[in-house]
Amino acid sequence: MNPAAENADPPVFIAVGAGESSRRIAVRARPGRPPGLFWLGGFNSDMKGTKALALDAWAAERGRACVRFDYSGHGESGGRFVDGTISRWLEESVAVFRQFCRGPQVVIGSSMGGWMALLLARELLKEPAEATLAGLVLIAPAPDFTEELMWKGFAPAVRTEIEANGVWMRPSEYGDPYPITRALIEDGRNHLLLGGAIKVGCPVRILQGAQDRDVPWQHAFALTHRLPAEDVVLTMIQDGDHRLSRPQDITRMLAAVGEMG
């Protein structure tokens, strides 16, 4: 999809949260036949990324429903990134899913979106929605990343800064430094999944780059061992990085989505 076409398709906005916690969430919902596609983006990314647009274009070509949105503090949504926590972003994910999705859905989660997809599946098992899960496609999934891939790997000086000041500006090879807050780290501990079995109630496909420096391939292996044994497939891409946005990576993602129906 070209930028002009994307700009001609403005999002709709919904309010999530109450009172001072209310935030304005931008959603793009393409109507179409099931199974629908539900995109969950990564930490500090948005719904106009390469993979999200490729997924939407694939859905449009096939007449499939597709829902994308931006977490608060991301992209076109309201709120500040620095206020974000896993709880807030999960609340938004569940709200958008319940409001915009009907019938079977393939949920595609990238990086942090993989964690969100697993948490969404758990929420739906506790309280079903009008939409059901036909499958999960997880791209470089990062469950528990606030603890396992951030906090445990931070130098003592960084931990001290987060504990003392409540925030640390983390350098990024993708752009400007971004804040890692004490609230993000502490809240993440309420949503850890890798300590036990993870029930999702649907098939799972995982795509993981062996050259991923943000989410090591060992993390994907640990996740796979926590998922049910039946109908879970991990694909290791030997020369793949974290983004997995090259044409051949997009092709693999869309093939995995197509496999779900």
C-alpha cells in the first residue's frame, strides 16, 4: 500500500479507560470475510510498519477482514509513551478486539505484540468474546521482555537510575532514545508467562530470526516449550534479524497466516 492510499484511510478512534486514565486509540478496521486478521504491533512501533501494511494489503486482495491499531503513546493514538505499561496496552488490545472483531480471527503479534497476543488469548479463555481465535502467528515474540530481556540484562548503573529516577533513556539503533520506566518494569511482573504452561486454545506459528539481537532465538525456544505440544510450529530463519521485514520474511509471515484459513 502506498502512503497516499494509507493517508486517504483515516483511523477511527475509541476511548479506552476511565477518567484520567482514558486514552484515545486509533483503529483501522477493514471489513471482509473471516477468518479476520488482528495485528498487534511491537514496543515503540505503529500500525504503519512494513509488516502491518503488507498484512492489510494481503487481506484487501482476498476480501478478508483486518484490524490494526496503535497502542497509547504510539503512532496516531493519544497518550504518552512514557505512561505506557503492559497492563494499559493489554487493556487497549482487548478493547479493540472485542469491539471490532467478529467470528474467527488470526492474531498476528510482532515482538511485544507476541506477548500481547498470548495475554489476549488468556483473557479470551477467561471471558470469551464474539470473536474466537483461529490461530496465532508470532513474529520474534517477546513475552516477559521487560523482565527477561530488559531488567535482567541491565547494568547495575541502569537499574539504579530506573529505581532512583523512575526512568532511563535507552539508546536505540532504530531512532531516538526512548524511555524505560520503573512502572513498565514493575507492571510487567504482573503478566509474566514463561514460568509455566501457556494455554492459548488454538494453533501457533512462530517465526524467529537466528540473528535477532533484541529477542534471542533461545527466547523463542523457551516459549515453544511452554505452549501445548499439538499444532505449534517454530520456524528458525538463519539469516533473519529482529524486524523480519524483508520481502522473504513478509512472504513467510503471510504463508503462516494463510495456513490458518
